Amino acid sequence: MRKISRLYLTAGCVMLCMAACTQETWRAPQGQPTPVPSGEGWTDLFSAENAPYWKNVTDERENVFKIEDGLFQVPGQESTRYIAWQKEAFGNFEMHIEFRVQQEANSGVFVRTDPADPVQRGMEVQVFGDYGGAPTIHGSGALYDIASPMFNMALPAGQWNSYDIRFEGSKLDVVYNGWKVLSLDVSLMTMPIGKFDTPLASLPGEGHIVLQDHGDEVTFRNLRIRRI
């Protein structure tokens, strides 16, 4: 009888410990947007000079976006559309961009992509309003449907976030609100991964910068880029 009582006592302690553990809140790291880079070689793609080179490359619909006072505003409309900077393509580069979204709002920053087929012919760093969520391959900071970020560094809805993206050769690094959350070598990705039919290792080493209208309101600012 005494042994049975001890068994019940031990089992009860284990259950209480498990319950306590499940009620604990995991504390995620907190970051903040990084400073806007400046100096030699940096180009402002939202400047008055460069604004005319942005174009909706999905269809003929107008008013998909506007650039005003340095803000790139996507009001969000039905159907997904892609907005490309068409003046130049980039291969090896570093880029800074800031974005503001509401909770659950969806967008993306595409790099080294083909405006004729941004999804299958390039790579997307996901923009998503998922403050407080776990990092996933579809969450903010992810290489969409390919790789989860180390942490979800999203700030609360309506606050500005920053990405610092560096692509040199086959090495892709993403810094999200000051924390490096992705560091990948796409040359290793010689097989199709996720929903993508073409292995990332087979994609061209140069392409365009494209921003996504996924039907939700999103605002970008301070897009700076320089070749390396």
C-alpha cells in the first residue's frame, strides 16, 4: 500500500511539474530597427529620382501603390500583385528596408527575381504581422517556404521593423530588427524545396527587387541598396 501511495505521489508531482512548465511564457528576444545606412555607394530606391522605375508587373491595374514623402504605400487590394524596380538588376548587394504592418497582414520582399515570375524565379523574405508568434517558414523573417528564421523578431502591429539583407555569391544573410535570423548558402539547395519547382542553386545570380501586394495594407520606407 505504501509503495502504491508513493507511486501516486510521484506521478502527481510529475503532472504538476508538467502543468507548470506548459503555463510558463517563453520570453523571446526583443530587437529594434537598425539605423538607415548612408554614405558612398548607397542608393535610395524610394527617392523622387528612382520612384518612377517602380511598376506593377502583374497586370494593368493602377493605384496599386504610391510613393509619397519617402513612404511606399500599398493600400491592399483583392488579388496578389508584384511591384518591381525595373531600372536595374542586382546580384551581390546589401540592402536595408523598413516596413509597417497590422497583425496578420501579409507582404514580401523579393530579391534576385524575375518580374515575369517573381515567385518561382526568385526568393522572398516574408513580411508578416505575426508579433508574438513562433518562427515558421511562412512567418516574418523567413525565406518563404524554405527556411524559418532563428527568432521571430516582429514588433507589435503598427510599429516599424527593419530588414538588412546581404546577398553575396550564394550566401544570404537576413538581419531582422538588429538580430541575424537567417544565414544560408543557397548553392547547397540543389533540389526543389517547398512549393518551388526550381532548386534555388539553379536560379540566376542576379535579378530585380520586387515588393508584394498580398491584399493587405503595408507601408515601406528607407529602402537603401548598394552593390558589393
